[in-house]
Amino acid sequence: MHFGLNVIKKMLKKKIQKLGQITINPPDELSDSQKIACVVEIKDHDLYLCKTANGETLLAELPPRFRCKIWVRRGGFVVLNTQTFDKKECKIQAEISIVIQNEKAWRKKKYWPDIFKDVDTISNVTTAFETTLDDNLIENPNQRQIYVESSDSDI
């Protein structure tokens, strides 16, 4: 069975639109295993370090259905599902079930955490995390040292 290029493009476009509808419209309520979290750091192309409302830091995996279709940015919000990873002992502790794209609609829901209601709180979380990373960096001995001499006298 041979599909034309236009047919394949239309099929891909429909799949992406369906994914967009899943991520834009917030559900009426979240289950006990679902948590809203802020993406603090991108570890790999499909691994993200997320901070929940109670301050818990979890390593979350982006499922294959979202990969290369939806962008997850640092400082953005996601819904984590911890149910499948509760019993397993591995590095990955959660799965990203929803990438929140329409924050305005999500913030109106009763289950949205109070700590995430203030925009400044999110920027404070990410800047605090970045400063701790910068403090722990070791100076690279392989970089060349550049010395600039300035002379005030005319030659």
C-alpha cells in the first residue's frame, strides 16, 4: 500500500492536532497519582527534572507519543503521573502525562497549586536552582588565560 506525500502530511497533522487538544484542555479533576510540576532542568531529549508544589524534585520521562511533537520548555508546567513508578526502584520517578500549554485555563482550576499561582515564584525557583549550579562549578583548567596589558603612555 503506497501513500502519497500529501496523505502522510495530513495524517501527521491530524495526530499533532489531537495531541494539542489533549494538552490544551484541562481535565475537571486530577487523580491521586497525578501532580502538577514545574520543569526545572532538561536532562536529556526525553528526561526532565521537575519540581512539584510540595517541593519534591522528580526525574520525569516524556512518553514516546509526545517526543518530537510537543516542546517542553524550562519553566513550563507539566502533569506528572507517578503511579507506574511507585513500585519500581529506578532513577525515573514519574512520567509526563500532559504538557500544559494553555496555562491561563489551567490556573482557573481548583486543583492548581497556590505556589504556582504567582509568576514570580516560578522565576525564583529556576533562578535559585541556577545559582546553586553555578556555585558548584569547577573552573576549567583547559581554558586559556588572557591577560590584557593597558598602557597609558603614548609611544
